[in-house]
Amino acid sequence: MDSRKKILVVDDDERLLLTTKDILENEGYEVHTHDQALGTTGILMTLQPDLVLLDMNMPALSGESLARILLLKVSTRGIPIVFYSSNDEDSIREAVTKQGVTGYICKGDLQGLRKKVAMYVGQE
Amino acid sequence: MQHDMAPIATIVTSGEHVSPGMRVKQVAERFFQEKHLDALALVEEDMPMGLVTRNKLLFTLFRRFGFELYERKPILDIADKNPLIIRQGERVETAIDKALARPFDNIYDDIVVIDDDGRFVGLLSVKRMIIEQSNALANSIVQKELATEKAKELEKINKVKSQFIANVTHELRAPVNAIIGLAEMMKISCEKGYIEQVGDRLSLLFSSAVSLRAIITNILDLSKVEAGKMEVICEDFDLAPLLDEVVETTRILVGKKPVKVDVSVQDTHLPINTDRVKLRQILINLTSNAAKFTDSGMITLGAKRAGDRIEVYVSDTGIGIREEDLERLFLAFTQVEDARTKRYEGTGLGLTITKHLAGLLGGDISVQSSFKKGSLFMVSLPDNKQQAEVR
């Protein structure tokens, strides 16, 4: 059985999904991507990932609203969620506190991405 | 509360005075002749000696035998020898307080004003001071309201500014982050010797850099037009080939979507005199919006002559614009969607710049749209050549 940690990246920016998947796969994770907020709940329930990287600005349903839903549902509330965003860091931090998610990663900070993902999935 | 009021010296109403030795009769005659004279100060060698008011004088004279008794006496005999005296440096409020603190039968309208050396300056009316005070109060209320309004306005501008900066940074970060990620991916590919992956990644990196440049250009353009630093260089040219070129670019932008892009013109030649580069930018902005917001159907770029003007339009069968959103369509960074949930990328600067550019060319831009059906953007431009000929 594959013992690699599973990570789901939810973002509407395809370039971002491509680069994040590639970089994290290179770190040895099993990376799944989803390009919109809608349908994320279903994927989470079947995939049961070890970590979800959630974009904050997405069409139809914002990352914050989606996080609120995921944290309310019994079947998904145990899965750690981190915001993955290009927004201003202070505003991301504010959203983390407000929604009660596990943490955040700033897009573009590759070192941060590697380090924090390792930390959140408990490999560090 | 302190209010800004005129100093006492500037509201002194009268410098009229008489000598304390003047006969009562003469003083009375002055009062009879000068209907507006309410009081006279008695002054000797610049020093105030007393005050005589019209009421007091007439009251004294019209009493039984009053005239006979007093007409030859010096005025000092029947004057108020202890009138209220204030220094001209005092505050109006203090002067009013002092005037009202006097015994009731001694309150009258006039106060003697002296300078720092005790010399007579003039008379001051309590009425005038009170008017002055209430004006100052009214002014301060108006000023306070103005200041509050200004503060609110500033707060609003600040909010728009920080929203602007938040939007700019978000829009700039997206392609920058893609570039960083793609560069990292290429580094990994190179390290692993997967050279065949590099080509694809390089072209993605290239397109991210191009989109970053477009955003920066937009921001700079906007600041340039807003600062009035954009130069207009007019030339004679044919509009038709320009429209063809813009249509070609639009087709590339539409890509694989089932959208037909076409030109519609009355004549094969449409000579015009205007700034070619700016007109091209206007058209590219409008057609790239049409390409972005149209998933299927048709985009038409057309032009027609209307008197000494030329009307150029871009119509599409895209998502359209809600009526309530039309108003803020041309304002900077107000792409009508909420940034947190928006579907279409972009700074929301394109239409603002387009409107400014059209204005620079002496034209204007209008829009008709019906939600979910499509939009029509019309730019009406003066043809400088035609207008010169008419003149």
C-alpha cells in the first residue's frame, strides 16, 4: 500500500495547480488537484487526504466559505485545512483565525510551502 | 467651546465723544439731530470720564423741570460716571459677561473701550458683540460639519486606495508566483535530467511573464492618464486595416472557444485623423474584454462614419452586465465580481484606461448591455481631418 501522505490542492489557477503539484510530488507526496471550490467536499470524503491546500479567491464559492463548510461536516472536519493564497499575509492570518483552519501558506514562497506542508502532515 | 471671533477693536461701533464740560443742552441737541446716536462718551485728554445714553438724557430732561434744571449744567453732572469700561484686548465673551453682570437698571447697550494705556478708543455695542458671538458659533458649527464631511471623504479615498493596492498586489502576485513555481519546476527537471519537460514549462513561464507585463503596463498607463502625462500624436491613416489587425489578435485571444470574430464596416476605406496607437489600445482593450467574457457566439468589431465623427463599436454575445453594475463599470478596480469569488482574471483597469484614452482623443465611450445576452461598447471619436475641413 502507498504510504505517501496525500495532499489535495484546490485552486482555480491551473498554472498554480501544475507548479504546486510538481513541487510537492518532488518532495515525495501524493498530490491531487481540484480546480474549483464546488465538488471539493465529495473529493475530500472519498480521498481522505492528510492535508488540504485551499485557495482563498475562487469563483462561486470563496476558500473561506468552503473551509467553513468543511469544518462543519462530520465527515471532513478532521482533515487539516490550510489557506494557500496570494493575498496580503495579514489578511490571510486574519482569515485563519476567523475560520479556525490549521494554518496558511503564502503562494510563491516555495521554501515555506515545503517546510509548512511537512510540518502540517507531521513529517517534521 | 472656543470660537474664532473678531477682536474687540474691530467691532467698536462708534468713536463719538464729547467733552465732560459740554452743556447738557448742546449734548441733547446732538442727540436730537443724530437719530442713530445711542450714546456718547465723555472724554477729556483722551481719558474716558463717563457715558451718556440717549435714554438717560431724555429721561432726565423730560422730567418735571428737568430741562430748566440741567440745560446749562455740564453733561458730566447727569452722565454715568462709572460706565462699564473694557480693554480692547479682552475677549468678546468676557466683555459680554461683564456687561450682563452689571446691576439690572445699569445694563445698557454701550460699553466704553480703552487701549492698554487707558485712552478712549470708542464705544462698543453689546448687541453687536452678541451678533458677533452667535455668528462665530454658527460658523464653527458649519466648519465642524465641513471638517467631518472632509474627514469622511478622506476616509473613503483611503479605503479605495488600500483596496486598490490590495487588488494590484493580488493581481501582480498571481503571475509572479506562477513564474517562481515554473522556474522551480524547470530547475527540478534539469536536476533530474528531464530536459523534454523544460520546453513546455518555459512557454508557460513566458506567457506568465507576458501577462505580468500587461498588468504593469495597465497600471502605469492608468497613472499616466490620471496625471495628465499621456501625449496624443495624431496622424492620417485608414481605420479598416487596423480593425482587421485587431480582429486577428482577438481570434488568438478567443482560442478554442466557439466564438466567431468578425469585422463589419460600411466602406473598405475609412480614413481618419487621430492617435493611431491609442485607438488601437482602446480597441484591443474592448475586444480582449469581449474575448474574456464570451464563451460562445459572436464578437463583432465595426465602424461607421457619423457626420464629422467616427463610431467604432465592439459587440459580443457574452455574459453581459447587470444594469445596476453599469454605473461603476468605468471606475478603476471595480471588476463587477467580488474578488474572493471572481471567475474572470484581470485588474479591472482596462475599461477605466479605455475611457480615459477615448477622452484624450476627444471622444467618449458608451455601453449597452443585457445580462447574460451580451454587450455593445461604442466609442465615438472626432475625425480631426473632417473637422478641420469644416472649419
